[in-house]
Amino acid sequence: MRRLLTVALVLGAAACAADAEPYDVLIRGGSLIDGTGAPARDADVGLRGGVIAAVGDLSGAEAATVIDASGLVVAPGFIDVHSHSGPGLASAELSHAQPLLAQGLTTVFINPDGGGPVDIAAQHTALLEHGLGVNAAPFISHGSVRGAVLGSEDRAPTAEEMDEMKGLVRAGMEAGAWGLSSGTFYVPGSFSKPDEINELAKVVAEYGGAYESHIRDESNYTVGVVAAVDEVIDVARQAGIPAVVTHIKALGPPVWGTSDEIIEHIRAAREVEGLPVWADQYPYEASATGLDAALLPRWAQAGGRDALRARLADPGTLRRIRTEMVENLARRGGADRIQFRRFTPDPAIEGRKLSEIATEQGRDPLDVALDIIRQGSASIVSFNMSEDDVRAFMVQHWTMTSSDGDLVPMNEGVPHPRSYGAFARKLRRYVVEEGVVELPQAIHSMTGLPAQVFGMTDRGRIAEGLAADVVVFDLARVNDRATYTEPHQLAEGMVHVFVNGQPAITDGRFTGGLHGKVLQHPRPGATQEGDAHQ
């Protein structure tokens, strides 16, 4: 008994000694929203060695850096589950990730929509070459895998080709991918059948990964938006893995109001069948895509760019393509709802609407669009969503926050403002101004929920032992300055941002630190962290 008492006293003394160690950073007096969805509470947060070392009343503690967070919100670093920032992060010019950090982002999931490199290990190396301003978590991409095996052919894979595709997905998962992304709306993913996706998802299930999909139809192009959502639900059913309807929406006037039906299908899948079905959403009424994807029928794109040019050069085939483009333009709400964001052959059209250019030239908008398509790929912003649908999806407890944004050089093109402001916009417009969601729920959708869905056990919450990705922000000052015509403007309101315990923003200013890591999905013999380039 005496020996047990002695051991207890020694252990207690050791614990007290550990608590007495100075912290690297001590954040005092803030309103803590911990990422679980729980209400705000007063608590201090101590960071040490890249992790959250303590949470609570730390009034007697010491630290190398003490931050007075009085009047400010302290939260986990935000997680973007759908980001096209991978290429930018791998570049010397943009690896700092400042447009992301300014929104409070500390982790981004890359390679969405079925696009991205097939070689995840090589991407890992490329991402670390210049350092990383934020953490990056890759998907293995169905469209890229299919393209590597079948090219742009509109057919089902042979048994041998299916095995090859499975092998590429398995290699991606072995290299640390967090799951499979698809873009079944886009070529070549649109040429796949649901059973192809299900079989590849079963490979992902072997590693405990997830599936996220830019669904086959967000409007009524082909199968319809509700049936396309059902395809994602069926992946969860067949493969037994989390399945995410990414950037969920009802695109275009013909399907406005279908949010109620979509929500009911997801609710039934979750509550009746117990399926792990989720969604993410960016808080805007406009989407962004390529002009080809928005207006051209998919059959016209089979075989790649040269095959498309040949079809456009044939008068009979051109008439058929143009006829189908009439309906596709209507699905987008007309030429007045399409704004060009980037077009390398003629940057003068960037930021202008298709209707303006057509009026200026005295031509039909579809003929203008076809001329642009012949010259090369143009990216567009498409104003095609109903605010009622946006709000209906946003309030669901299974909806995460995302940006679908790019990381591009300042003043290059006219990108969608979501690249600079998605997370700040949700806080400013839908929490502060309109009260659509409460602040703890909004923060949960940006932090704890993404970590839960994708199995990221070491981030997403303010709790002892977790990675020290932490943001301190002034809710009264949080603002998305980026607009559709002037998008290259950083968000405001982040006072301090820590990535893996190191300062990325201090007193509202970028430190220039590159403290991000390539995060790898946990698997036997590996951790969730890749090496950091300091």
C-alpha cells in the first residue's frame, strides 16, 4: 500500500512538473469554440511542441509568447474539404498559401472532382519542394486514373483495364491518399457507369478511406440531380465508406427548389439505412467550371480535343452540337449568367459576360461560345443557384464547408471570389448578418465535421494532444472582400493563425512561415503526417 502511495505521489509530481513547463504559446482570455459544435466557453489554450498541450484555466502558466485574445474567438484551424490549390501549393510563387491563411484555413484537401495527378507519392515530393503554408491532404482521382488507362474513350473498361485502374487507386491509397474523388459530370469520368465507381470505392474501403464526388448531374442534363445524388448514396451502400456529395447544389432554374427532395433522400439514407452520407458546400449563388463542360454535350468531347475540333468542323455534327447547346445554355440561366474568368487566347473577355460580348458583336451567344471553344478552353463563373436552396443545404448538420477555390497569382484572370473568401463569407453573411447558422455550427462545419468524415483524428478540434492548428479571429471584422468582378482581395479578420503550432499570421500580418505538412491517411506503419519543409 505504501509503495502504491509513493508511486502515485511520484506520478502526480511529474504531472505537475509537466504542467509547470512554459508553453511555446499561451492564448489567454478568448471565447473558445472547440470545433465539436458545442457553445462557446471561456478557456485558455497552451501550445507546446506543435500540439495543443492544455485547454482550460491557465492563469498561472508561463509561455514564450502570450496572446491576449480578449474579445476574440479561438477555434481550430479551418479545413477545406474541396480545394483546387494543389498546383499552386506546389509552386514557388504560391506555396505560401496566403489567400488560404487569410480565411483561417490550415488544411486543404486537394485533387477533387476526379482531377489531379495519379502519382500521389510524386505529388507529395512536389508539394514539399518549396515548403507549404498550409497542410495538404490528397485524394486519388478517378478521372485521372480512368484517363491514364482508357484516355477519353466513351466505353466501359475491360476486365484487364479495370484491374489496372484498381491497381492505380490502390497505389494512391498506399501513398497516403484520403480517398477517391470523382467528377462524373466531366470527361472522362462522365463515361463511367456507377458499377465502375463502386468497384474502385471498394478498393478505397480496404484502407478506410472516403469517396467524394462532383456528381454526374447537378441539374437536368442527363440523369437529373436527385438520381445523381442517389449514385453517391449507393457508393456508401455498396462500399461501406463515407460518401460525400461535394459542393452540393441545385444548378439552374429548371431544378431550383429540388433541395427539399435531395435533403430527404440523404436524410433517409442516413437515418433509415444508417449510411455515412455527407455533403460539402461553398456559400455562393454562382458556380465555376469550363465553358466546354457547361455547354457542350459529353458525346462531342469523347476522344479529346482533336476529336472535338473535327466534329465542330463537320456541318452536320456542328448543327447537332449547337442544338443540344441551346438547352444547356438554358440550364445555366442564359448568356447573361455566364461570366468569363480566364481565357488565355483573349484575356480581354475575362470578367465580361457572354451576353455582353454577343451584343457587342451583334451575334447569337451560342455562336460566340462556339468560336471561343474552337480557340481553346475558357473557364467561367455561372450564376445559377437559388439562395433558398443554398440556405436549405447549409443548415443541414451533415453539410461541411468548402471553397472549390483555386490558388492563382494575384491579378491573373478573374477567378471566382470563393478562392479568396469562401470561409470568411460564410461567417460574415450567413452567421453575422443573416443568422442562417449559429457560430458554433458554422465552425463545426469547417473543423470537427470534416475531420470526423475523413478520419483525420489529430485535427479539427481544440483538445489536448491534437495538432496545434489554431485560429484567433475578430468576428466583428471577419469579411470577404473578394467580388465577382474584383476577386483578388484577401479576406479580413484573422488576427492569429497557427499551423502545426507555428505562427503563420501574427497580429493580422503574414509571418512568411512555411509550416504546413503533407498529411497522409493513416494506414499500417504510417502516421497522418508527412515531412514538413521548414
